[in-house]
Amino acid sequence: MDSDIRIDTKTVHQKPVDYPVHPISTPIFSSSTFVLEDADHGARLSSLQPAEGKSKYLYSRWGNPTTDVAADMINQLESGHRTFVAATGMAAISTSLFSLLKSGDHLVAATNIYGGTYEVVTKVLPQYGIEVTLVDGTKPEEFERAIRPTTRVIYAETPANPTMSISDLATIAELGRLNGIVTMVDSTFASPYNQNPIQFGFNMVLHSATKYLGGHSDIISGSITVDGEELEKKVFQTLKLFGGTMSPFDAFLLIRGIKTLAVRMERHNQNALAIAQFLESHPKVSRVYYPGLESHPQHELVKRQMRGFGGMIAFEVEGGMNAAKKLIENVKIITLAVSLGGVESLIEHAASMTHTMVPKEERERAGITDGLIRLSVGIESAEDLIQDLKQVLATI
């Protein structure tokens, strides 16, 4: 697709499936395996060689027409070399890390990351002899100080879950380039609509495609976008062998979700800014974390690397954990549930839900207090959502 085409158009149109007919809706190729024309055809595909004029599909763990369409759509949005889709966001993260790290290697990762990622880098990787240093993701100088001769990967998450802290993409990417280190970022909270890290020099972009890319809270999926052939080969080999590949049916739903990404994100962005401004002005709210507010400590950086501010808000209520629990248990329109990025608004208590696996000292160092609430703003009426929050805040 033409690189000059705008993102609103890219989300709607995808490359046709290599098939005798070209339906508007991508078919679900539910076959586990594919017919081979002859032994040489199978041998070439098995050795990862192109089979000119013949089908490129061997076995769905290696590749599938439906999952390839979903991957190509994300790749277009991220301006990548190639994208792989995975069964879950955590499959995308673990596959990416194990593609590049081995015993004796060193990883520098931001402290302020998703709880599941935190468990992988602090509990799983060390079991395989991989050393990890955690740093403040908002301070590029800490990434730089942590680099060793054995450092192979720098890992960031921006905006970070759940405090919306921002990592400087361009500076960290340059740090990686100068030191020969692969830079990897979880860009889930932004979505490709609001942010494209490869354009700032990052080597790999990860998404929990369960969230904004899927957009309807009905699939679990992940994606890995790489900027070159070397990373493509490494990720493909690990994903193929670990087996965390996406099912064709989930890929079909992901394609459907991506088609409406632009219009959904426009509404998410608008609603979240309005709600963040309301919360910031409320006397029962002590602090609001939202990249679109001028009070956000990195607001100027946000404006340089994001096109929109996203649909995620974190805020602290007066009264700590008890007040936070009262709020999330008594909203009427907003739904108490983990996850994010769907059309419906979801609310949760980070310290006891999504980040309970992070030690309390680490949580607090990252700004995840007992009174912190995470709100995924949906596409409902902003006025209705504000009224829903207002009626509970009045009782705290």
C-alpha cells in the first residue's frame, strides 16, 4: 500500500488473500496444513526457501493466510519490515525476549512496565542465566548507565502501565544504535494510531493486540513488528518453535477490529482528555496521570512523539485503598474488569489486580499507590461517563 496513504485508510484496506477469488471480508483459513504440489515444493517450504509460482503455506504454526493478513495490516500501520501475530500479548513479549537473549546476556528494562512483563524479566529470565537491570523508564541516562558489554536488549514501555509515564523514544533508540543493542518497546497503550516507535529508531514494537487493535474485548492476541531481516529471522524461528502462534479465527476478529481502529481511537482520545480534565478539577481526586494534560511532567515530550494522547487514565482518590475500592465497585456505566482498549469503559485497582505481582516497594517507586485507579475510557458518551464518576466521587 502506498506509504503516503493516511492511517484512517490503511486501517480499512488490506492486501487481498492469495486465493482464486478476492472477498471483501478475509476468509478464515482454519486448515492446520496445506496441500503440496510435489515433494520439491514441500522440501523448499520446509527449508524456508521460496517456491516460485506455488503456495507459500506449509503448516499453520509456520504461517496461515488469515493470520498473514492481520500481520500485514499491523505492519503497514507501524511502518515495519515485517510483523508477526501471536496468540497473546505475553506470547509476543516472551517470544521477542527469548529470540534475542541467552545465558550470560544482559537486559536493561524499565521498572514501570506491565505486571506480567515484570514477572518475566525478574523471575523467568534469571532462571535461564539472563541478567536484568531495572531502571526508571523516564530517564534515558539510567538506561545508559546500566549498559554493560553483555547488554543485548533495552526494553521500554510507553505510555507505561498504569502510570502513563513516558519513555523518550528517539533518545533511547539512539542509545541502542550507538551501542549495538536491540531496542524493544511495548506500545500497547498508544496503539499505532497514536504512536509509531520504528519511526523514532526503535528496532521492535510489541502490542497486546487484545487491546486497541482488537478493540472489542473478544480476542486474546499479540503482535511483534521488526525493522529488518535479521530480527525477522530470529523472531520467526522462536515463534515457530515456541508455538505461540495466533489462531485463524482470532486473526479474523483482529482484522475486523483493525478496520475501525482509526474511528475508535479518535473517540477514545477525545473522551479520555475530557474525563482527565474533569478528574483533575475534582476536589476528591489528588492526582491525575494522563499524557494529554499540561500537568503531565512529560507533556512536551508526548507532543513530540505521539499524535494523540490515548484512552488510558490513572488517578488517585483521597482516602487511599478504601476510597479506591468504593469508587470502582459503585460506578454504574463503567465496568469493573481488568484489560483495556475495548469499546466499553473498564476500571480497575492496579495495586491489587494488574500489578499485584510487583512487590509493594517497587509498585510505590513506580507511582502505583494503594489509591491508584486505572481507567480505560471507552467510546460511550463522555458526558455519561463523567456523570458516572461524579455520582460516586460525591460519596467518598
